[in-house]
Amino acid sequence: MNHKSLDIGQLHLLWEKYSLTMSHLRRHENAKHLVDVMIRSRELLSYWIIYCLVHQSACLQFPLVKSYGVCLDAENLRHLVLSKKQAVDAAICVHAYLLDSYKRGKELFSMRNKYPSFEFAEIYGSNDANITTILREETEYIEKQISERWEKIKEKKNKAHELRMELEKVEQSKKPNDYNYLSRNAQKIETDLKAAEKPPDPLLLSLPKDRKLALRALGFLHLPRDLCHLLDLGFAAQNLLNLKNNSLQPTSTSFTSYYIGRSTHCKKGLIQTVAKLSTSNKVPTSFGPTNIDEFQCRSDGVWYPDNLLCSSSLTIMWKGVYCNPFFNPVDENNLEITAKYFTDMYTQEEYIPLNFSLLQYGEKKFSQTRGNIPLASQSIKPDSFRKVEFEPILTSRSADFAAL
């Protein structure tokens, strides 16, 4: 691949049009004769080619991206079923680019490792003038909220003290002949006192107290358009490894929605909608003092959402091209499931025992004694196969059923 920067927006548009075309192809009658694993393979290769081009351009446009690695594992290209020389040549180029751009433990926008993406958001946010301005203004607004609330609390505390003093005077001045009047007056004071003693509603703030966590949130939520395209394509490309394995339940709390409901910048800033930050931690429904006299400092009854952005509980939820709700497509990519997804299996009963030989697991799962398996598997040889035919078939481990 050359070092010329391509228009990321145009590449993303190309990918969207291709996705729509593939969606129509699957429903078309003339496509029924095509082997499904070949369609999946070509689609995945096309996605990965576009991803590599977008990643290359993003590295030129955003130098920070180059400090991180690609989110795709070149080893997974081994699963593909490709029958055209052009496709094989393209896969070799993609394989070379991914190997050259891979950084272990630094995979950006990876489903398998979320931590580099959070770190990237923090660093990007700390170096972006727009995001640091938003953080400063949000911090000032938060301080204003806390100060105004504390002033109201002090007023209520003083009011409650005055009402207690007034009530005490009324109780002390009671006489038999004006008991009813004073009793009614005391009741009114008691009602006002209850209202004064009632604490204000808890204050849920828009951003964490920890600056790094705040930058993590803002850096992710305010990603520029081209980085959103890289994230979108990266997640889509990873998801194609196994579209059937995307049924993970969404976590309970969307930090994105939480922030939008409390931020002063949602209308000014463009919150990216490609992916959301979601967490298994929850927003408290009630906390803080229950009586105005229990307030001792400004922070009482104030809640910062730091635990919503804790790395261990935070997840990136993606709105994929094949689904409407936001979801986490893959927790940990299962090699066996993916291998089966790109393999046409034997369906005739006598050949089913041979299906294990079709799966392409890749080098990580190669057995040191793999060459002995054909000799040791004579007991499962179908009657229609001669020994001289059976051993090469088990040795070939070809994923392309048509070639067999």
C-alpha cells in the first residue's frame, strides 16, 4: 500500500454501499447457487481491504493512531475460502499490512481488548483544543451547580433554625384562653419547618471528578468524523468473523445517555453516535443526607459518575450494520466457532465424521502430530473412499467444499 492519504469519508460511503449490495445479494434468487462460505469470505475480505485503506489514511491524518495497532488479526484471513487469484493476492496484501501495523496490547477499537481504546480517548482528549475547552466549561458549570446548591442548603438550614426558635417561643407562650389560635400557629410553623428540613434532590453531575476519566469520556464522545469511520469499519470488520455470535446482552447503564441528559454541550458539540459507552455499574437512585441539618459540606448529596467509567466495567456498544440496537458484538473471539462459520460441512451421514478435517484453525492450533491423523483415522473411512483417496483428503484440510 502506498502512503497517499485517501478520503476516509468516501471510503466509508463505499463500504456502506457495498454492505447494502451484499444485503440485497443474500435475498436474491440468483445468488442461491453460490456457496455461502465463499460469499462470507469475499465480503470479509472486502471489508478488511477498506479498513486497511481507512487505517492508513487515519495514521496520516491523526499521528496518534499510528502509536496504536490495527484491531484485526491477520491470522483470521486463514479462514477465508477464496477461489480467484485476484482475491488471494488481495488477501496476501491485507495480511502483510496487518502484520506490519499490528501492536500487541495496543489494538485500537478492538472488541477483544477495550483498554487501548480508552487510553487513546484520554490522550486524544487531552491534546484536542475543542475537548479541553469543553472540559473546562463543563467543570466550571459543575462548580456553579455545586455552589448554588450549597447556598440553597445554607439558606434552608438557617430557615429551619429560625422556625425552630419561633416554634419554641409559641410553645412557651401558650395560655388556656388562646390555645386554639396558638395551636393553629404552631401547626403552620411545623409545616414550614418540615419543608425547610427537606433536603434538595441529589445532584448527579455530568462528568467524573477524575480528570483522566473525564477526558476518556469526552475523547470518546467527541471523536471526529474520520475516527468514527475508523471505529465503525473496525467493529464491522471484526464482527464479520462470526455474525451468529453477537447475542451478548447489553450492559445496564449507557454513560452516553447519562452524559447527554446532564451536559451543557450536547447541543453545541457533536456527540458521535457510532458507538456508546456502557457500563455494568448503575446510577444511584437515592443517596446523601435525609435531613437538612445533616449536611456538613458542599459534597454531601453530590455524585460524580467516576464508577461509570471504571475500565473493568466499561464496554463499547456498537450499532452494527446488521442490527438496530447497540450491542457488544464479540466478547472473546471463539476460534472454533469462527472456523465452522467459514466452512461448508459434509451433511451426508457417512461423511459427517470427516468434518473435522475441513476446519481451518490456523497455526495456533496446529498439532505436532497432525500428519499421523489420516493413518490413525482409518476406522471412520467411508466405504466409498479408497485408502489412497482418503489420506490426501484428510491431509489437505481445505475449507472449500466445492474443491473437494
